[in-house]
Amino acid sequence: MVWRQQFGERNGVYGGWISKPGYDVTTCAPGDFLLDTNAQVFQCVLTGDTGILTIGAPTVAAGEYTVAVGLPGEFAPYSNLVVAAVYYIQASSGTVFIGQVISTTYLKHRTSAGVLYLTVGLRASSGGLGSDPQTHRARWSVFRAQF
């Protein structure tokens, strides 16, 4: 018989565990659990989509362009939150370019005291696609790293 669930004390630690099918919960390794209340689990607590820089027909100089996104007050005491961001460029015509590094541009992000800073870096001067303005954007998610 294969035991698949255990609640209470396991190896001197209290919690709850459910193993994957075919694995004995009393002997399996940490990666073989469907549920482990002592493992760090990431839960998405906030998402957003932010325009960082719009470039039209005039050329914009190379450099870094930053926008600060104030997070809700409960995030104010925290720095170095777990954040995932997808960088993309959206032209007004509807064309979308997606990637962490697009051509000669890149995205950096960081958090400090409850503020998310999104920075688009242009390695060279840049303009829109002809007369079609482009907006550099980031779709981002903030995660809480606890069960």
C-alpha cells in the first residue's frame, strides 16, 4: 500500500503533505509532492500593464527611461518583491513585438519601498515605424512567496 497523504508531524516538522500518484508520502523527496505546506509557493497578488515610453516619428536619444508604479499601501514596507515582467512594444497600428530584449532595447525592473520601477533601455537612438508611434510596455505580476 502507498500512503499518499500525511497531516501532522513529518520528520520533526508539522504540516500537511500529499504525494504524487505512485509516491509514498512518508518517504518521497520534496519534488514529489502535490502539496507541501512547508514549501515556498508563489501566489500572484497583483498584476498590471504599464506604458513606459512612447516613441513617435521624432527620434528619441539612446539612454534609459524609467516610470515608477506606486503599488497599494500594503506593499509600502517591502523591497525586492518577487516580480515577473513581460516586455513588449505595441505600435498604434496594432503590431506587437514581444521579448525581454527587442532589437536594441531592453527592460529592467526593481522594487523599493512599495514602488515598482520599470526601465526601458535604448542602446541607440530610436524612432517609431515610419509615422506609426510605438509604446514600450511591461505586463507585470507581483508574487507573495509564502504558502
